[in-house]
Amino acid sequence: MDTKQLYYFIEVAKQKSFTRAAQVLCLSQPTISKMVRNLEDELKVELIDRSAKKIELTVAGEIVFEEGQKILGLHDDLSSLLNDMMNLKKGKLKIGVPPLIGFLFFPKIIKGFRELYPDISIQLVENHVIKIKQAVNEGILDLGVAALPVEDEFDVIPFIEEEMMLFVHSSHPLATREKVSLLEVKDESFVLFPDDSTLYQQIIQECLQVGFQPNVSYQSIYWDFITEMVGQNLGISIFPQSVAKKVDQSIIKAIPIDNPPIIWKLGIIFKKNKYVSYAAREMVSYISSSLE
């Protein structure tokens, strides 16, 4: 079986369209159609129901789609293993990070890692945690970074654990406090990340556990926009402790949260039962040691 035929069929199945698959693969639609037809001829079964208005897989097609992804995964693992053997300390690495995490930690990590391994090329992909998990699971990314806990389908190396802090304008009545309880801000206006952010979800859950639904007045995907809103005294926010070093502390005060404290935990994730390349193993080891 030609793995290219299998690869093209799987892309058609994912896109549910010969046209979109051809666009993704940068090939002509007739080429894609011919390769899928050749695969069907070789397997002696129809994989796609062409009588429907849109792409539908036959029962055989569903089986080939599921098992074919495993075959291609094993093929990629074999290629990576052989490449590691022949090109020790060389390779490519794609890492998915949420924007805030990338900003806080990864410039320093990437710089230090490149000094040790200049022949390993690194592509940093910023995205939401949901999409990062999906890309790691599909093998598009070698590693991802996510707030913990995560699903059982991933192997996890914890690497960051920080306290969350309350961010307020310097004129706020709480600005001079050494600590503040979460319940004390139940009547405040919050400025937070969007609903699908894991940080947003954690903050909302913590507030609900102490007995109130926070009033979220503004939301943004950009941490610096949120802190600027706090700096304009338009609301309060909650961020990991590392963010306190990135703001003008004469305008914005970061106060530890007590009773209860909120802990932000991060981990490096990779797909279970998948070969981990030399480059990925070294990156995990470097991150773990550099942030101790």
C-alpha cells in the first residue's frame, strides 16, 4: 500500500471534500481523486459514497480512516526514530503554547535552548489550549503547553506552579492590602480572557466555589489590553504572579489572594504511546531544569 494514497484519502475524509483536501495538500483535485480511486482499487472496496451530495465514508472507509491514521502515525514515528539515529542533536520541533504562557516563559526558554542545540529548528505556534490539545493529539505538534489537569490521552510533565494574584488600580481601596480573600471582590467588575480560555474557566470556578458569580464587564484575548483596562481603573483582574513583573507597578498593584489561594499549574503535554523525538525529549528536559 502506498502511504501517499492513504495520506490523501485521510485528508479527504477530514475535510469532507476533494476540493478542500486538494487546497490543503496543494495538489489538483483530479490528482487527489485518482489517488483515492487507486487506493480503493488496491483494497477492492469503496471507501467513499459518491452518490451523496457531500463526502460520506462507507463502513469500509470509516475503518480505513481510523486504522490509517494509526498506520501513518507509526510511519512518522519510524521516520523520526531513524532521523534521530542519523542526525543526533539535529531536528525540527513544533511546540504549541497559549499566548500568555508563550509571552511569560518562552523567549528565555527558546534563547537558552538554541544556545545548546543550534541545529534544532523550533517553530512556536500560539493558539488556544483546545486547539493545541487537538494538534498534539493529531501529531501536528510535537509538544504543547496546557493548564493542568488535562485528559488521560496525554502524557504530562508538570513544569510551572504559581499563585494567582489580584490586579487592581493603585487607587483601589484594596491596593494597600498585603493579602485579599476572593470573596472580598464579589461586587467588583472583572476584566478577563474570553470564555474558552482555561484561565477564565479556572477563575470563574474558584469564584463559584466561594459563593458568587463574578460580574465580567470586559473580555479580551490580549493580556496587555486587560492590564491596560485595569490601569485605567475600569475593573480588576486575576493573573499568575509572573505577570506582576510585566506591568507598571506604580499604576497597577498585584495582591496575593488568600482564603483560598488560587494555584496556576502548567504542564508540557505530548500524545500517549507516540514516539518522542530526541529534539522533543531534550526540550522537555531543558524546560524542566531551566524553570526549577
